[in-house]
Amino acid sequence: MASIVVIDYGSQYTRLITRRLRELNVYSVIVAHTVSAKDLSDLGAAGVILSGGPRSVTAADSPGLPPGLLELGVPILAICYGMQLIAREAGGRVLARNEAGEAGGAGIASGAGRAGEYGKAALVDYGGTLFDGVEGEFVAWMSHGDSVVEAPSGFEVTATTESGLIAAMEHTGRGVYCLQFHPEVRHTPKGAVLLERFVETTGLPRDWTAENIVQEATANVRAAVGSQRVLLAISGGVDSSTLGLLLNRAIHDQLVAVFVDHGLLRLGEADEVERALRALGVDLHVVDAKERFLRALAGVSDPETKRKIIGGEFIKVFEEQARALGAGAEGIRFLAQGTLYPDVIESAGTAGAAVIKSHHNVGGLPADLGFELIEPFRNLFKDEVREVAEALGLPPHLRERHPFPGPGLAIRIIGEVTKERLELLARVDDVFVTALREFGLYLETWQALAVLTQVRSVGVMGDERSYGYLVALRAVTSVDGMTADWARLPHEFLATVSSRIVNAVPEVNRVVYDITSKPPGTIEWE
Ligand code: XMP
């Protein structure tokens, strides 16, 4: 499939470039800088973007351009480190960060006494292909130590910063466009226009839409499995539910979907997911494993042990079902998984990502089942899966849910997990999440949860002294869960939730709100 290929030089923003392109309905993939020109052709590269990176192009062992890249004849957008590479390759002059003081003093044409720039910079005199249609002030996000101080011959400087540094240059004849700053970040507010202009130079159709993703995935799945059956484990989350819908559309009668209800989901959620999927035609085999998980967790307080037990038990239950349903080399040969693109990039790492290899994360399923993997979402980001879910009819309430950990409520109960504690926490959590939705705050938070602590404290309810549980509420804002900040929920909202919780769940007499960011805290408490 024709795409724009992003070559990764280690920038923290590489993934963002791909996302922005996909927001423009263009398919885009990331590869390592060790990619060959042939790989790029095989990937259907209609355009290539060179990412930024932490290295200096002036260092002896810094990564270079893939040999033959400039001869491929496809438009190239070079960002930050990428621009410096192009400048070096095409005969321009790059000033290294550590040369800046001296060389600047020696009259380098940059007009600046230093090479690097960090943070926001206003551009002056911008123009050229990429800036076509841009008007008014242009604020660019800079993060570079080295600078291009002389454009290579044939290149036209299309923007400079107030401090006189080259911010953009292009060679329209060769279709090479260079930006010293990052158009992909929100701190460059008009950056998306530049990416859009670049996409236009590639002539790629803007047809990466949910409908097309579904059609293509459907065709691929059909081609891959023929008339064979496919097994799918549904956990209740968005990814596996959506995958169930996709496979149901693609191979209806051949799909064997198993929903393991471990009893650790939110209040009513297992039923809700089951009803929604059935209503959309998915024939679910539901396994009620609630008692079994409780037995396995009895007497266990250590968080990591809880996780291991839950993961192991899930596999056991699933494996039993799979065998009963005829899995194995002679029976069901294919196993579908909701692996997403970020998992694929992460597991490939930058070094080996040139052509991204299949990674066999079967969630620890025993190898002797001999499955072949079907991963229709391995090219998708989470928000794209949500769009696919919408196209396939998953109700908004279910597709827009916050992330939820595999071990579920068990890692939000400090200490031993018992039936009573699970029920109690599910009720508290339900009050919190329902209120977030009611106040229009649900989609403004990345994740929200309640924790049942082991602390009990004295209170007064009615005229009676109480000795109840302390629950903690946590809500965070985040982009990817790697870092997070505590959500500044309005006091009025917190007051309402607190009073609703103690009224609805009398065993609780104290509610606290967690104001720890990540780091140092994690999102979950266990
Ligand atoms: P932490 O607590 O590490 O969580 O800040 C980051 C994100 O990952 C989720 N999480 C898990 N997801 N299995 C999962 O599927 C797990 O064991 C697990 N632990 C944490 C967490 O909910 C948050 O979204």
C-alpha cells in the first residue's frame, strides 16, 4: 500500500509524525535508519520523511542517509537532524553545537553567536512550497544543537528565525524540503499545514479512512485464513471487542470468539460487552470464570503475584476452551490478537525496525497449541481502532472507554481480593465513573479509577460512630500513559462524588483524591 515512510533517527517525536499524517488520512509507517532503498520501494514509499534525532551529524559515527535515498525520486521532507543530514550530504555547511561559540565568532554566515535553539521561535520571511497558504505569525518549535549555516547549492532558504538561523530550505527540482523545527508537535500550531503541503507534493490519495481500513483488513483476513476457523479471546476491552466485530464481518461462521469473564471488570461491564457484541451478530462463547479467579487469588496480597496469577489463570481457562472447541494443529489453526502499532514499534526497537517483523506476543499462550497469528490491527494506533469500532457499530459508550488494566479491579484492591471487596470497589468505581460522564468530564480525563485501601478510619454517620473503609479516587490526564498528571477535577464535582459514594456504599466513610503525578507515582496503585 502506498505510504509515506518515516525514517527514525531517534527523535522523541517520530511516532507523532506518523500520527499527524494519518490524521491527514494518509497511511504512514516508521522504519529504522538502517532501511535500504529497496525496502523503501517495497514499502510503497511515495514520500519519505527523515525524523529528528539526538545525535550530531558532525560526529564520526552518527547515522547517515540510506544509500540511494536521494536517487529514489520521491519527495523527501527532512526534519531537524534530517535537515542537517541533507545539508551535509548535499554540500551545505553544518555548525556543530560545540563549535558554535568559536565558529560563530569567526564570522559564520548564520549571523548568530550560537548554533542551537530550544523552544519556541518566530519565523521571519517564510515562503516556498511548504508554507503555501500560511499567513500571519508562524511559531515554530525548535530543539536542535547543530545548525545548517550555509544551504547547499541549489537549495533556497525558505524561512529564517529572528536570530538569523536557517529554519527551512528546499530544492523544488529534486523535491527535497527541509525544516529545522518540528512541524508535528502542537507547539508548532500551524505545523499541520506544512505536513499537508508535503503530502500534496507526493500526490498520494488521502484515503486512509476507517471505512477503507475495515475493507482492507477484511480482505487481508479472508485471504490469510481461507476457509479455516479463527480463535479470538475477548477480554472486554476496546481492542478485542472491535477485533471481534471486524472478524465477524470478515469471516462470520469461521470465527470462534471466547469471552473469559474473570469477574474483575467494572460493574455490569461484562454483560454490557456481551450484549453489544451479540447485538452486532458475534456468536460469543462466554466462560464464567469468576469463582475460579477468586479461588486462585484467595489469600494473595502481593501485587506482582496477583498479576501473575490472573495472567496464568486466563491462559489456562482460554486454553481449556480452545482445546474443547477444537484448537490445535488439526483443528483451529489461527489465533487473532489485537496487537496495535505502538506494540509493534516498541517490540521491534529502532535497530531492527527496518522492515517491521512479526512479533509473537501471544500473551504467553502455550506454544504447543501451534497457532498462526492474525493481527489485523498491527498497523493501527489506538484512536484508529476507536474509529474502526465506530465504523463497525460499537456503541460510543463502549468504544470511548478509558484504558483498563488486564488484571482489572484486583490491582485496585490493596491486600487480598475477596468477593465482598470486589463488589464494594465495583460500586464505588461505578459512582465515580458515572458522575464523570454526567459532568462531561469523562473524555477530558485519560483514565479514572477508585482504589480500595486497607485503611479504616473513624467517622460519624447519622448519630452513630462508624469505622469504615478509606477509598482513593484517581483521575489523570495523559497522552500515552507513560507519563501522567493528576486531573484538576472541579471541587464541586469532587464534593458531589464524595457524598454520593458514602451514601451509596455505607461501608466507606472516607474519600480522598490522589494528587500524585507520574512519575513519581504510577497510574495504578499496585
Ligand atoms: P501504570 O500503573 O504503570 O499504568 O502507570 C500505565 C497504564 O497501563 C495500565 N496497566 C496495565 N494494563 N495489564 C494491563 O493490561 C497490566 O498489568 C497493567 N498495569 C497497568 C494502567 O491501567 C495504565 O493505563
